[in-house]
Amino acid sequence: MAHLRIQTAGESHGKGLIGIIEGLPAGLKLEREKIDYELQRRQRGYGRSDRMRIESDRIEILSGLRFGITLGSPLSLFIENKDWKNWQTRMGIWEGKEEDPVVVPRPGHADMAGSIKYNHHDLRNVLERASARETAMRVALGAILHQLLEHFGIWIGSHVIQIHKTRTEQSFRNVFETTGPETKKHIREMCLASEKSDLRSSDSRVEPIWKSHIEKADKDGDSVGGVFEVVALDVPVGLGSYTSWDRRLDAIIAGDMMSIPAVKAVEIGLGTESAFRFGSQMHDVMAFGEKKDIVRLSNRAGGIEGGVSNGEPILVRATMKPIPTLKKSLPSVNLKTGESALAFKERSDVCAVPAASVVGEAMLAVSLGKAFCEKYGGDSLDQMRKHYEADTKR
């Protein structure tokens, strides 16, 4: 049984972001362009902040790779923060000076709770690490694991289905009321359509409404949230386990998705809609297919039953709250003076739901990568492939 160990480090305005992934099999050929492309996708989106024009993220791999092929040793990654040159005094590693410490916490952020937990008096010590800037490294790590999963035919995509109060009916969930080759084709087409949209929408009819929500929020000094869906196609049967709660695949996915900053709810398959249905309307009945294989006639479970992947596409839906850093600051308190004050302002997005969907793809790749390596793990890609082929043949 092989285990992936993944870690990130780095501050939002520090020198850069660091990632380490240990447990990748040796012999996996990585394409740098694919990693950089995912980083670029994360920086797009209607409603993003000016920082997206400052940073142009590119990956640098420092170890664990030779001639583009993994060695089996820990893979270490680095993404430079281009804005570091303007923060070297305030964010110095060994020495420096903070002329304007942050003493007014922002409601909805980690500022207050983090300062109490770690006994910080300058809230910048909290907000620098709690910043969603850290997700750039997650996207890079997810892109690497996605390349591993692609070797075994697994494909991951996403789209946004809601901004503020307006939701499209064009969702993966509705498509999965039936299953089959046409279902997968439709899902891919929806994801492809979302790549052409700066809101990552597969339904062009709702885009003007979504943009009006974002523009109004921007004008009012406010922010908006939304909902995105992530899907994985051609996942083999048997990832995860029902034998222990911490090995259940849906629990692993839910935990990884909830770790995305501002995500407040995660659903698998029909999710909360399950409560409104009778059992006969919810569960995916089985039948014999043309090749006498067992097939499900719907995928309301979202590809997971009893904590184990069942061979159907895995569907995850995540709800993102409005970003809590607002141009029109919310009421707060000054921790130094003990008086009421308006919350500290930091450069921020008005809407980051499209970017969060790309992070969601990365986190699903991380979740599936961990489960895949646990089930089929080997020291080399060839060994992993033999384990996989023997199991799928069975």
C-alpha cells in the first residue's frame, strides 16, 4: 500500500509558494506546459483582482525530476511571487520592519481566530498564510496528479452553475439522471464550453445575468459567491473503502474540497436534494449491459456507494461564500485601541467562483490520486500499471 504525502508552504506576499509531494511512482513523465496551463486557468475569471495582472504563475521543479521523468524521490515545487520585490521589508525572513501592523480583523476571515490561536498581535502573520494565494500551489500539485491519473484514463473537468442568486439548470447533476456513452460525451462538451467562458459557464444564457451581479457588487464595494461542479470520468471501481471511516472516498473528497478557502458546503451526487426524494427515486438501479456486465441506469450517487467508487463518474458540487474582504469594509474592532473600527482592506476579488472551480479540479485530482496510489501503489509506474491491469481484468 503506497501513500501520497502532500504539503504546501509559503505566504501570500512572501518570496514564493512551495509544494512537496512524496509517493509518486518513478517513471512518470511530466509535462511542464500542462502544469503552467492549469496555473493560468486559475488566474482567469470575471471579477478577479488586480493581482492577477501582477502575478503570472509558472512552475519550477527543484527536485525529484530528471529529464522530465519522476525519480520516485520527493518532488519539490516552487512558484515565485512576483510582488515579493515590493514586500521584502515588510515580509523579510531575517530582518525587516512593519510600519503599519494589521490590528483590525476582517469578519469572515481567519484573522481573529488565527491571532488568538497563535498569539499574533499583527494580523498579517495570519492573513498571509490564510490567503487563497496558497491555492496556486495546490493547482500545480493537482496538475501533476492529474497527469498520473490520465495514464489510467481518468479525466477531470468542471464548470460553474451559480453566481449569487442565479443558477443555471445546465448541471452535471441533471445529466446523470441517465448513464451511458452519450452522458460522458455531454459532460465533456459542457466542460469544453466552460473553457471558452470567463465565468466558466457552460450556459451562455446566464452569463449576462451573472456579470450584472458581479458588476453591481463591485460598484457597491461588495462581493458575491456561487456554486461549481467538478466531475471525474472513467474512475475505476474500488477506490476508497467502507471498512474505516477515514478511508471512505466521499469523506476524503469532502474534506479536501472543504479545505478550499471560502467553500462552505460540499455535496456528492444529488447531495442535499437526496432529502427531497423517496428511496425509489434516489438509488441507482442495476441491470445487465450488452456485454453481460453490470451497469447502473442513473448516477444519482455521484459515483460513490458505501465510501467506494462504483465505476460511474464522480460528481462533486461545492458552494463558495462571498469573499469576506470588501472594498466597503464591514464593522469590526481595533484590537490595539479597543474601539470600534472598519475592517482592514486587502486587495481582493469581487468574485472568485470561476477560479475556485479550477482549484476544485486540482483537489479532486489530489483526492483521487491519494486513493489511487493506496489501491494500486508501486515504486514505479510500470509496477502500478501491472497492479491496475490485474485488478481491472478481474
